[in-house]
Amino acid sequence: MNEGDMLKIRVPGSTANLGPGFDSVGLAVSRYLELNVTRDHSWTFVPLNDEMADIPEGKENLIYQVAEQVAGTCHAKLPPCRVEVWSDIPMARGLGSSAAAIVAGVELANELCRLELTMKEKLHFASLIEGHPDNAGASLYGGLVVGIHQEHETELVSVQQVDVELVAVVPPYKLYTKDARDVLPGYLEYSGAVEASAVSNVLVAAVLSNNWPLAGKMMQKDLFHQPYRGTLIKELSRVQEAVLEAGAYGAALSGAGPTVLAFAAKGKGKALADVLKVKFPKCEVDVLEPVLEGSNVYYEKGAGQVHDSIG
């Protein structure tokens, strides 16, 4: 990046799991994290909206830590920058805010250090940090993704046809991933694991064949995480019931929650949202769209300037 240029990075949020696709299925959604990056004398992160008001403003920021880790692994050094941060992805609500930050950090290191990483390399870096490829993969590739992450390799299938509308029911409380994982069992008995895997397999087959009524049915049958996390998120079962009564396909926890995401036929999202707003007046209810474009990086020539450092 040349001095005086502004690097812009835009990363979509995501929903993960779609019910039984636990830690492997993700979908990019129309919420975004955006960075404006200019060369500076030191690292500074500047929030541009209320959602980002409490982010760390120095090197303790997750985006910097990811970029530094990627650069270090590639034997490169990050030049100091001023990073303006804007986002409408709610924090700790299950819409991929941390994964979007991780993807942004990978993209930041790739551009600042001219690493020329492939998409698969970016995915592997992001998945190493995130622990699984569903949210990060969706934010990188866009559309719907099905993936597996292992220590030395990350594999992903990207699907660009997603004929569905989304309605997010966002409860007025946060749920951190660690707390949501603490309620999960340490293991499943063999017969239970086989059944849970079969449900997941049918979900994947259904979304790949664009059979969303069947996919919605499988969302309700998840055995991997929703039966346990439902004890923390009382809205889950109520939203699932309301969605089916309204004639939509189904609903599932978005990631670890607490957001519950409903899936409706094309053109039916607004009507479903109107129903859910009445039934869940204490929740934020928004119509979202699947996003087919993943993270986007571009430059504005001469748009930035080096800021004076303090002290």
C-alpha cells in the first residue's frame, strides 16, 4: 500500500450451522464490517459507529492480532496504520462478528505485506484462529459454504445459489460463544452420533438441491447443539413454532445464538418479519439477505494521509 492511499476492506457477516450443520455449514448475510486503512506512525483503531464504540483502540484489537499472526507466520512485518472501523454486525449475537474481524485481519495482513495468499490459504489462516470454517468461510467466499477444518488443511465447498429470504430475531442480550459451548455435552453415544450425522447430511443435501422445505425440517431435528443451547435461549423454540405456523420453511440458532434465524421463500421475508415483530416485541426483527459476494478489498488513491502521532 502506497503512502497516502486508503485501503478499504468490506467483510459480510454470517450465520453458521443452519441447525445440524454444526461447525461446518455457513451462509453470508447482509450485515457488514468495513475498514478504512491508511498508513500512520502507530497502530490505532478508530470506531465510526456506536456498535464499535467499545473496541480496543490499540494492538490488543482482534483485527491487529490476527494480522500480526498472519504476517509473522509469513515472515513479514506489518507497517503501522490508522484503521477506521464501522460495522452493523451486532457483537456476540451469533451473526459472525468475530469471524468477520478475523477475515478482515487476514485480508489486512495480505494487503499490507503483499503476501499474495490464495483463497484457500486465507481460509486456513482464518479457520486456525476461529477453530472452524463455517463463519469465516462464508465471510470470505460469500454464499453458502460447507467445510471442514483440520490442523494442517481446510477444505470447503462454495455454493452460490441460495434461493431463500432470511429473518433475524435478535434477543436483547448477548451470549458469548464460550458460554454457549459450555452447555454442550463432551460426547454423543454412537447411535446418537449416527442419527445426528444423518440429519446433518440430509440438511446439506437439501440446501445443495435447493429443497428448502426439507432443509427447514432438518433444522428442527438437530441433535448436535440446539437441544442444549435452547436452555439458554428461550426464544428458540418459540420462534421455531411461530415460523412454522406462518408457513415459512423453519428456523435455527444463528451460530451459537442468541439470534434465531428464520428461513422463508423468496418474497415472503417481509410478511414473516411483520408476524415475528408482533410475537416478539422485545426482540429486534430484521429481514436479511443471503450475500453471494465475500470479503472485498480495494484502494482509493490519495484518499488517506499520515496522521501526526501524539507524544
